[in-house]
Amino acid sequence: MQYRRLGSTGLQLSALSFGAWVTFGQQVGRKQARELLSLAWDRGINFFDNAETYNHGEAEQLMGDVLVDLRLPRDSYCVSSKVFFGAVEHPRPTQRGLSRKHVVEACHQALQRLRVDYLDLYFCHRPDPDTPVAETVAAMDLLVRQGKVLYWGTSEWPAAAIHEAHRVAREGGYAAPVAEQPQYNLLHRERVEVEYAPLYAAYGMGTTIWSPLASGLLSGKYDHGVPEDSRLAQPGYEWLREIALGEGGARAARVRGLRPLAAELGATPAQLAIAWCLANPQVSTVLLGASRREQLEQNLAVLDLLPHFDLALKQRIERVVEGGAG
Ligand SMILES: NC(=O)c1ccc[n+]([C@@H]2O[C@H](COP(=O)([O-])OP(=O)(O)OC[C@H]3O[C@@H](n4cnc5c(N)ncnc54)[C@H](OP(=O)(O)O)[C@@H]3O)[C@@H](O)[C@H]2O)c1
């Protein structure tokens, strides 16, 4: 495993990390969750990502049970939660958002579900138009001072709101956000590469990027339709199916050229897509998702591909996805 600093912090995260969205509590039960977390940890993954909203708290509950079960030394891994959407299916106004009340209560609930004394990372899952940024920054600072949160960050905040959070933190002497958690993959690049470009140097922010495979699309598994047991066939995720495949399957068509290129290198399309994310130096860690062991094994093997990953290959991959010849 490779380790990278989270932005300018001293926290060394594994370059590949592991998250629970969709899978834990829906596709993956206790036995499989144990197998996946155990494999991840054995291979050097030291960051497990979660959120209050993932399967309405069940994903955190399951991860917490498994972390206790595996008896992993608490100082050997990092675990996160995210606050905003709420953990219950129909949250009341105080059960969601980024008010001081919900940020603090959601943290306490996440600690209970995950069965830990502190969160290594705590993210604001989206910006909250109904709460002043200053209130959220102060709430995060409170949790940091109480030792319940070690580092905090944002997820999918517009750059302007992140600037504002840093201004408030600087002027008030508060703990500032140290990382963003944005979507980043071959089909979704703008925010990480353009919008956030000024943030890295200005604030030393790191990134824990999500959906490196665009929900599995970049593995090529949707090249010939939607397999029954796949994410895009999951009940409740019809909205995601439309976004992931694109109108008339346009996004699915864009990734078909990755397979021959991957075959040429003795790799899989998923490995190429993940290696491409890792090649961006602003990426602190690539959050992997997996519904089964073989996927995680395959994705972890991307580390063997990295020594062969140069600018020419990166550009070939980009040309294929942009519709040109590789
Ligand atoms: N902050 C946010 O707003 C946000 C949003 C989304 C995710 N996240 C975090 O980021 C993590 C990763 O995101 P993601 O799960 O969307 O990542 P992803 O890598 O884009 O998708 C993972 C899914 O793709 C399929 N897959 C993975 N490897 C494969 C392989 N080698 N071959 C074929 N299929 C493969 C599996 O789904 P199936 O087997 O079910 O098809 C797996 O669950 C999440 O768990 C979560 O922690 C954060």
C-alpha cells in the first residue's frame, strides 16, 4: 500500500480507502462486511468511510459491529462519518442539515453506531443553505476541542463556501476544514481539476475522492446492459441508474473503449480508471466501494499498475473516454 498525507495535515491515509455507500446494510450483510473490511485492513487500507445517511444508519452500525469484531487496534485505522441528510427516512427539521444542533447530535449518534470514542474525520455531506457557514464551523470546532472529532471536512461544497469556512475559521481561531470529499472519475473531472484548483495551495486541503468507477460504470460491467445483482439494479437507486448510464446510455457508450486498452496492458478497465484517479497528486485517497471480495481484490491490485502509469498512458485513457482513438 502507498500512504499519502491528507493535504497539509500530518495524517497518513492509505492511497486506497474503503467506503460503505449502497453496499453495507443493503447488498452486504455482516459476514461479507467482515470479509471486506478484514481484506482491506490486511492489505494496508487504513481509512473506512461512512455517513449517517447510508442505509439510514445501518451502514455505520454494521461497520461498527465489524470493527469491534475484528478487534483492530483503534490507532491503526481511521473512520469517518458525514452529516447533513439525516439518519432517519423522513427527518424532521432538527434531524438534518448543518445546524449546531444536528452537527453535534449526529456526531454523538455516529459514535454510538460505529462504536468508537472519536471520529477521525467528520464531513459536512453537502452545503446547507439554511445554516450560516459560521455556525457550522463553530460546531465542528467545538467537537474538535472536545476530542470527539480529529479532523473535519466538506463534501461537494462550492469553492466559494469553502473559502468562507476558512475565513470564519481564521478570524474566529476555529479548526478549519482540512479536506473535501468530491466525486472524481474519468467522467466527472471539473470540480476537482478546475473549481477546487485554487484551494489546494491556499489552504493545503486534501481530497478523499468518491465513485472512482462512477458507481461501477468504468469497470465495463454495464457494457451490455444492467446485471441483476449490480448497483444500478438495486431497488431505490433508479435515480442513480439514469445518472450513471446517461441519457440513452450515452455515458455507458463513452467507456466501452477502455476494455481493449486495458487488455493491452494486462489490466482491467476498473484498474485503469482507479489508477487514473491516483495519478492526480491532489487526490489524497481514492475511496473504493465493493459488493464482493473479488472486486476489492481486483481494485487493490491497481497498485501493481502504478509504476507503468505515465503521462502518455493517462492521456490515452482520457482520449478514449472523450471519444477519440486510444
Ligand atoms: N461524499 C459523498 O457524497 C459520497 C457519495 C458517494 C460515495 N461516497 C463514498 O465513496 C465510496 C466509494 O464510492 P462508490 O461506491 O460509488 O465507488 P465506485 O468505485 O464508483 O463504485 C463501487 C461499486 O462498483 C462496483 N464495482 C467495484 N469494483 C468493481 C470491479 N472491479 N468490477 C465490477 N464492478 C465493480 C460495485 O457495485 P456492484 O457490485 O453493486 O455493481 C461497487 O459497489 C462510497 O462507499 C462512500 O464511502 C461519498
